[in-house]
Amino acid sequence: MRLALLTSGGDSPGMNAAIRAVVRQADALGVGILGVRRGFEGLIEGDWRDLRSRDCANILQRGGTILHTARCREWLDPAVRAKAHGALRAEGVQGLVIIGGDGSFRGAQALWEEHGMPCAGIPGTIDNDLPGTDLTLGFDTALNTAVEAIDRIRDTASSHERLFLVEVMGRHSGMIAVHTALACGAEAVLYPESESDHYEALLANLQASWARGKKASIIVVAEGDRLGSAYVVGERLRKEHNLDLRVVVLGHIQRGGSPSAMDRIWGSRWGAEAVRRLAAGSGAFYLGRLNGDLVAQPMEALLGPPPVPPAFLGELVPILSR
Ligand code: ATP
């Protein structure tokens, strides 16, 4: 048996752990792995080579993806997919392992629906926003990176008795923002799924904390918050309340770095499981974790609502920063 393997969409820490597990589990089962570079772009261009166990030496602890990744508009064209599928079949490929987010899974699902190519998805995205799993690869590392950065910012915030707005990743999801805010004792968190009129709530929280004599504050802002970016919120606070505040955007440092033990462990488990299931004849599915257990979902589960940060976590943030 021969399987193709690719990483697609945004990179996330732990992708290399999953690649290593796919290749080595396949090796143990006598299955060949064709490593495709640059996601669907590489599939279209035939940019691939065989991967063997020794090709994965010393990558477990490295961030990013040794296969490189890309976003690829051409893949949306069924004719392009048909051509790529023909090229894969010509190489003797009987299934695909894809590490990426929901968009990447949809791209793989199209190969299954149009050409019957079995595919296994490994949830590789720092946002932790895929239906059917309570963990995605890279989330734990990104969270820890954000918390570590904010701990450093807090030192200067408290020395200067200053307000800092820190923007974290999450264009559509507040998962990173809410968990980061809780883990670093922020005064408030602004995130897209929150229901309250959070500008008013934010002001009330800040005023209450100033009244209690607290001068240094951290506000965590998800990049996709309804009020706008941290710069927009900061400007409004500055203008309306004459505050001497600072804005920090953590940006891409949250994507990089050595994966946490949690991301290495789940990348390894999902990688091995993907190969085992494809070798046993499974169709199209993606892997996840629910209540601590490894689970497989049919690709159709992607249509379900994405997970949102529990409201009570967001509400806990200002209570615990008193
Ligand atoms: P991230 O969470 O990092 O954004 P993602 O996998 O969701 O990861 P996308 O940019 O949404 O990232 O998708 C990656 C690629 O998957 C796209 O560039 C495109 O090639 C393919 N893709 C996305 N949606 C579809 C779709 N509906 N049909 C076919 N292919 C798709």
C-alpha cells in the first residue's frame, strides 16, 4: 500500500510530530509514504518524494512543517483536482493523510467524493475551532507561547503602572484569547463570540479595578473581535478616557516554536491512527479528541457548529483579576 501525506493551510506546532508518526507507523506496517511538499500546490505540481523513517529523524521537537504548507486557490477547481488525482493514482497512491484545518479537510473530502480517494484528516490548526474535537494540534503550544509573552509584558505593565492591550490570534475564534486571559490573570478579554456589550463591560471592569487601587492592567483582545483590533480599541480608550496605554500584537510568534509535550503526544497518536485506519480500509474521516479519548469523525461532521469558548470562562476572567 502507498499513501500520500501533506500539510496544508496555516502551519502549527506539532505538525512535524504527526508527520514523523505517519511515516514511522506506515514503515512498521509495510506501507509506503509519498511526502507532498506545499500542500495542494505540491499535489497539483507533482512536488513529492518518498519519505522513510530516517527522513524524520530529529523533527519531533521542531515547529513548522518539514513538508512546507500553502493555501491554494486552484484546488477549488474540480478539473484541477481530477488531474492531480490521476497523477496520484499513477504513483500507486491509494489514500491521503492531510494535516490542516477545516478548509484543508474540505479539499481532501472533494477527492473522496469525486474520485473515491480515502483520506484521513489530522486537525492541525492553532485556533482549536474544529467541530467534533476539543483539541487541535498547535493550540496548546500557541496558548503557552502567548501566556509566556504576556507574563513578560506584565513585568513592565506593573513597573510603569500601565494598561496594556495584547492582541492574540483568532480571526473567528476566541479560544486562544479566553484561555490566555485566564492563564495570565488578565483584567478582561475581548473575543468575537462573547455576547455582552463588551466595551461597556470592559469600562466598568477597568473603573472598578482602578477604584480598588489597581493601576497595571492587561486586556487580551482576539484579533477578530467585533470592536476591532487591539489598536482600534486602544485608540478609542485613549481618546475617550485620556489613558496612557500600550498596545502589543503578538502575531506570528504564536505559530512558531517547539511544540509542547501535549502537541507532540497528540500529533504522534493522530499520525499513527490515521495510517492504521487507512490501512484497514476506512473512507474519509478526521481525527480528534473528545473527553480525553481519540475519536474519528466522518468528514460531514465539519458541517457542525464550531466549538466556542465556554461563556463562563470569559466571565471568570474579570472576577479572578480583582
Ligand atoms: P487554517 O485553520 O490554518 O486556516 P485551513 O486548512 O482551514 O487551515 P484554508 O486556507 O481554509 O486553511 O484551506 C486550505 C486550502 O484548502 C485552501 O487553500 C484550498 O486549497 C483548500 N480548500 C479550502 N476550502 C475548500 C473547499 N471547499 N473545497 C476544496 N478545497 C478547499
